[in-house]
Amino acid sequence: MFGYYLDLAIRSLKHNKVLTALMVLAIGVGIGASMTTLTVMHLLSGDPLPGKSASLFRPLVDPDPTPSRKHDTPMDVMDYRSAVDLWNAHRADRQTLVVDSPVKLAAPASKMPPLMPSLLATTADFFAMFDVPFQYGSGWSDADDQRRSRVAVISASLNDKLFGGANSVGQILHLRSTDVRIIGVLKPWRPSPLFYLVAGGRFAHGDTAGFYGKPEDVFVPFSSSLEINDGYFYQFTCWAAPKVPGHLIDAPCEWVSVWVELGDAGKVAAYRRFVADYAAQQKALARYTNADNTRLPSLMEWLDYNGVVPGDVHLQAWLAFAFLAICLCNTIGLLLAKFLRRGSEIGVRRALGATHAAIFMQFLIEAGLVGLLGGILGWLLTLAGLSLVRQQPTPYADMVHLDEWMFLTTFVLSLAVSLLAGTLPAFRASRIAPALQLKAQ
């Protein structure tokens, strides 16, 4: 019977091409608008490290010693001494320090003029903790952190720019006035968002698009960077003025992020106790005031806490789905008018023995066919919409694409919308009294 109903649906849609085009257009435009924003939301709100994010945590303490200040939650980063103490304790499976800054860079082997890329000062565990892929070479060792080795890892894009994509391991870079040796080149790597640098999102009033920028071009051991790029790091906040402006080592400022990897619930509980004990110890030394103000959010909890999805994307999503609802209402009206105009046909079929369920199924299949055609149009409009998004001056524009799951969602949503729109008209059509229609003939 399905084939028979499908044939009837095709005949009916061909019979009134203008009305069919209007219904397909209503569904296609609604699907295109909603799927464009839903795809962007899917990209921006996804897990940046699937399968591993649950084992990554961000320890937080409140090092502000000012007695008159009482913070409800710790600041998003730490002062230098607290961060280094937690890192040196080695109480986690892995631990890393993270802070970024601009740096002047030149490559003697390249004809490129000096550049001003971003530098990430971090520690050896960073690459293994965050599954950072390498194209050439590798990262540095714990011993390099301790020795303040002058080594660097560079991004694939910087390697392409300076060395044409060739293996540049062993080449020398000038970072400000210091020579460093390249020991590793990354494969193209683009976590979304740059979770390891997320901080202060709750103070950004929805302006968090910067969290979706490109990773840093140069990675240098944290200890080395403090000498190479001293004076060029930025503080997140300070409770007093640094003795030397721009020099943040042991300054009364919070500016360093700490991440730890903990393999199971027992280790998480133990590390949470360790952080609390450390804060209590620092309070006993009169360095902390609010020793109870500690946190250990997981990676996804941290992103949620900072509200990393830009506020305008949320607004666009709501508007797009409101528009889809309007398109749904228009489609219901068009289907209802179309089906009820076929009262005489329905009366004849009912007189010949067709049941209410058969009539209902016939018209629901016709609505589903409209939805399938609307889904194809919606898919094309979604591709066009995403193309427009990629042309926008936003940090995440180049990452926007329609993956296989969102492609499938487009058609599922279009069928769901069309079947929902067709349910009421099909039900009304199936309830038409055949006697009245036959008398009218």
C-alpha cells in the first residue's frame, strides 16, 4: 500500500505545482535557517577532546591575601607561586602550566620579515595531556623544563609560512633576542574552543568568540619563556601593583593557568583534598585569606562555567527556530487547504471502503514527500548559509562545515517538521463525511 499511496502523493503534487512549490519553499527555508545556526551551535558547544575531557581538571585557589576582600569563587587563573607549587607537587597523572603572550620572531633560514605571532609558555605534559598531534619531531622533556632549555615546537601554519612545510626540526628561531631550536612541528590542530586558555568568560557578557581562535604558533618551555619573553605577559587581575610593571614572577597578580589529568574518581577526590590542604597551609603562612575558596572543575564544567558559546549565536539559534515555527504554521495552513479541497475524492474513496486510517496514511505520506523535497532544498540553503558564515570576520568562521551527522539531522528534521505539519490536515481530511461529499456531486 505504501507504493500506491506514494504514487497518489506524486500525482497530487504534480497536479498543483504552485502550491507544492510554496510548501517545499516554506519547509526548505525554515530548515535552512535553523540548520545553519544549529550547525554553528554544534561546532561551538561540542566536546573539544571527546573521550578524554572527563579526566582533565582545572584546579583553582584564591591567593588574594587582602582581608577585606571576600570572593564567592576563585579567579580563573593563579599567581605564579601557587601555580608552580601545584605543578611541582606532581600529585596528578600529568600536570601543565599555561600562559600565552605575543612574541617577536624571526627565522634566519627564511626570507620572511620578522613576525609577531602568539607564544604559548607551557610544560612538557601539555602535548600528551591534550592529544596534540605532531608532524615532525616531538615535544620537550621534563628535564628540558628544569634546565630552561632553549627549544620550541611550532604550528603547522607557521612551518608552512617559514619553511614551506618542510621538516624544520633543527632549524633556529630568534625569539626577541634569544635563539631557540625547533624540536617539533605540529600537524594542523584546531581544538574548538581553545579550552586550555578559557578564562573570564563569565565577565565577557557573551562576547566569547575569541575562545575559538587559532592555537598559538610557538610553544616554548614555561621556565624558558619567563626569561625569553619577560615583561610581555599579561595579568588577568592583580590585588596590588607589581613592583616592576610587566614583570609578573612573584608579583601580586593572577596570570597562570594550571591543568591536571586524573585517571579515576579516587584520584580526583585525592587531588581535591590536596588542593584544599595546600590552601589551608598557605593560609597558615599568612599568604592566603580565603583558604576554603578552592575548586576543581572538569574541562566541560569549566567551559560551561565560562559560557564559552557566544551570546549572539544563542540569539540567532532562537530566532532561527522561531522562524522555523512560523514556516511550520504556514505549511499546516497550506496542507489543510490542499487536503480539504479534495473532499470529493475523499468521499469517493470512503464510499468504496477506504478506512479513516487509510485516508490518514495517504495524506501523511504526501506530507512526508513534501518534507523530503523541503529537506533537499533546506540542505542546499544550509550549505549556502554556512558559506556566508565562513565569510564573516569571526574567529571560528573557517571551522564551520556540515558534517555527516548534521547532514542526516537536516533530513530527519525536515521529515519531522513535514509530518508534524501534515498530522492535523491529514486527520481533518480522514474525518470528512463521505455522504455529504457524494450528495454535493
